[in-house]
Amino acid sequence: MPAPVDLTFLGGLGEIGRNCAALEAHGRIVMLDCGQLFPDDLPGVDAVLPDFTWLRERADRIDGCVITHAHEDHIGGLPYLLREMSFPIYGSPFTLGMVRGKLKGARVPVPELVELHDHDRRRIGPFDCEFLPVTHSTPSGLMTLFGTPQGLILHSSDFKLDPTPVDGRVTDLPRLRELAAGEGIRLLLADSTNAGTAGATGSESEIGPVLRQVFEDNVGRRIIVGAFSSHVHRIQQIADAAAGSGRRLVVLGPSMVRNVTLARDLGLLRIPERMLATEDELADLGPGRVCVVCTGSQGEPRAALALMAQGRHRCVTICDSDTVVFSSHPIPGNEAGIGRLHNALARRGAQLVHSRQIGVHTSGHGSADELLALHDAADPALFIPVHGEYSHLVAHHELALGRGMRADRVLRCTDGDRVRLDDDGLRHLGRVSDRYVMVDEAGRPVSDDLVEERRGLSGEGFVVVRVVVDGRKGRLAEPPFVETRGWVDPSERDEWCTAVSEVVAKALSSAVADGERDTKELGRLARRATGRLVSKRTGRRPALVPVVEVR
């Protein structure tokens, strides 16, 4: 009887981000991606990771990690995991270049990096792997076929079916049809991001003419384009539009500079050196002779566009002769931040162009018709929808059933699920932790309690009450000192501080006179007295911080 294959989903099944899974056979493990989630409404949190505990406990059994493509939701967790262990990483040259730069930037030792090319075959741990090209919004994405004791497992990667990709590299459905007609594909794991969107996603090559029209409509104005730094095909079309209008290109933002340099070195970007201008040359170029391409289209607070909107960028000051193009679509959860960015740029006089107005962006993920085409080509015996919010997984599940797949051959999973593939099919094996692991910029963990405390402080403010007790005389040495921020309007602050001081003095004076000297108990009394006043009078719940000293 062939050995079973176990799949452990550590992230990416229920959110856009944290993509990370593990395939296991004969006691050996191969990881599939290792991503992060960008935090939303998590003050002081810089990244949200999968819980790596299950991997840590099996570090000596990990034979490698296949990285499907170079987006942060697939590579962003590597610097944190590789601080604790080491294993080979497999990916395309561009993907590995991005991984190498990320690890070096985090000062994490770079492990063995194994380059993969279209149609390569490699033995990784217990699996015979084949890698096929897919079209996506970053170069050199790879679909992976895992040859396992239980047959072929196909992971689609993030993909679309673009008939006219900018680089000519199309998703290889013919090879899937060939395999389906031969040994067959036992299990399909497929991208669900746009499963609920009817039809097909527009071609990336359709964006170029729209960008050229924007440049024609803005003759004499400075054009600033915000885009994803990994979207090399988009950057190529921006550069082509700039060249066609006689403009030079200025690249801003560390990640944008790093990725453009890498893509040019690999021959993925065709931008002549003479067309590139430096930051220092900006001042000497007239508005109509320059195009700036930069990071920050998702409202990232420290990115180039955000600094421009705040008037803090060292070489770009936004004015009414600027046109800012958002060549991207909001990632779910980023809408509010992007809205604030739009408003800040508009206040400085910039004209805005974005995807709600004209077609300056298209998705890198296939819509319903493309997903059905993948299913038709692969014709899998079994199916698990992956990569997406829960509603996306449900929509993809329904697509498979609508195509005629039996319900018992489709398994819907979420973060933390473990699944076994054996001779009898698919079944749930159990669960591992699916908790959000929050870290700050230095990689230090941030607890749920700390986040909640920060939320409270940001939403309701704080009140600090300092009480000094004269233990020998059995009285307060001085009236309680009160300081507050974010609780009441500054014009009312003195009045409220006096009221809090009086109510705390009254509550503690009798306790001290009766012999109470325990600072924790006196602090509890001060907190209760303050809380009653605050809640009764204002209906607010600021953080209460009593500080009691007994002399």
C-alpha cells in the first residue's frame, strides 16, 4: 500500500496573506511558501506570521521550501523562520533574488538557494517535482507538480490565464492536459482569490495603452506613478509610456530601487541606462520631462507616496502641477489608508488617476472562467481550494461542484487544518495552531494583550494618577497628581484632573487612616474611584494607570 501524504495548512486559507503549507511523506517535509500578512488595525505590529511552532518541532525533517513567486504574502515570513533554522529554498532566479535581498536586509544568514526554470524537474525530499510557468503580476511564477506516493499533487500558485502577457510567458495548461490524459492529477490545490468574480481577468498588456493615454493627457505636468515594486511587467509599461512621451524615469523607494535593479540585471526589465535619472537630477528636469515611479500605492505609512503626501519627502514636493497615478487596486483591508492618502495628495494640489476611473490596473489572479479552465485542463480526482479569504474558498468550492465534481471529492480547509491523502481519498487529520503571530520591525513578538492596550490608548486615551502616602502620619502626603491625554478635550483637562484628584483623595484617605499601606490595594482603590468618575461623567473608558508610593 502506498504511503500516505499529509498536508498541513499553516496560513493563507481564510485571508490574503500568510501563505504557508507543508507536504509530508515518509516522515520528510517540504514547505510550500512562507509568507506574511500585512497588519490591519494592529498598532505597533509590522507583520503577521503563521504560527511556526509545528515547523520548529520538526525542523530536522524539513528538506526544503518551494517559493512559488516573489510576493510578500509568499516570502515575507522567511526572515523570521530562518533565524531559527536553515533549509534550501527553491525558486526562479527573480524570486530567489528577492528572497536574498530580503534576508540580507534582515541580517539573516542566506541558506542554499536552488534556481528553478520553466519545466525543470527536481527531487526535493520524498517528492519528484516539476515546475511549470504561470502568468501573474510578478515575473517567473511557478506552478508545482509534486510526484508523491499518492499520485500527482498540483499547486497552481497565484495565476491568471493571460493570452497576451507582457513577457510572452503564459500559464502552461497544455502540459496539465498531457498529464491529465496520462497518469492523471490526483489532487488540485488552486488559487481562489477571484473565484467569486465572473468572467475572465483583463490582460496586463491592456494597461499599456491606458497609461500612454494618461501621459498624453498630462503633457507638461509631472507624473508620479505608485505601483507594486514586484510588478515588473507594470513597471515596464510605465517606463515605455514615459519613453514614448520623452520623459526620463526616476525610481524612488528602497524596495522599488532594489527590484528594478534586480529585474534589469536578469533581463526582465528593458530600460536603457540613458532613460534613468537619479533623485538628485529631479530638480533639473522640468515637470513635463520626468516620470517618477515609486512605492506606496497601498497607503503604506513609510513608503515614498506617503512621505510625499505628508510633505516629508526629501526630493519631491507635491504641487498643483503633479498628476499622481495609482496603478494598483486596494488590497482588502487597505481601503481606508488609501483613501486618506488620496485626500492628503489632493489637498496638496495633485490630480489623481486611479482604477475606479480608468483601467490603470488589472488583477494578477484568474477569475471564475479561468479557474474553470484550470479545472478542465487538470481534471483532478480531488480538490482543495486554497489562497483567499473564506468567502473566496467557498466560491471556488461551488465552482468545482458546478463543474460536476462530486461533493465528497472537494474538501474545504482553513488555516491550521491537517489533511491526509491516502488510498481512500482525503480526510481531516487534525489541527495545528492557526493563531496570528504578530511581530514588530525587529521581529519581536507582540502579544494580543499589548495590541489591545495600544488600541485602548489610541481610542480612549489614558489617565495617570500618582498618589504619595505618608505612612508614619497615616495620611496623603499631598493631593493626588493627575495627568491625562486623549481622554477629554485639552481645554477641559485641568477641570477633569482636579475632579479625579478629589475623588481619589477621598477614596484613599480613609483607607490610609485605617492603616492600609499595601500599594497594590491602594492602587486598586484609586483605579476604582477614577473609573467610576470617568465612566459616569463621560461614558469613556480610558486606560487607568494608578501609581502609589508609600513613604
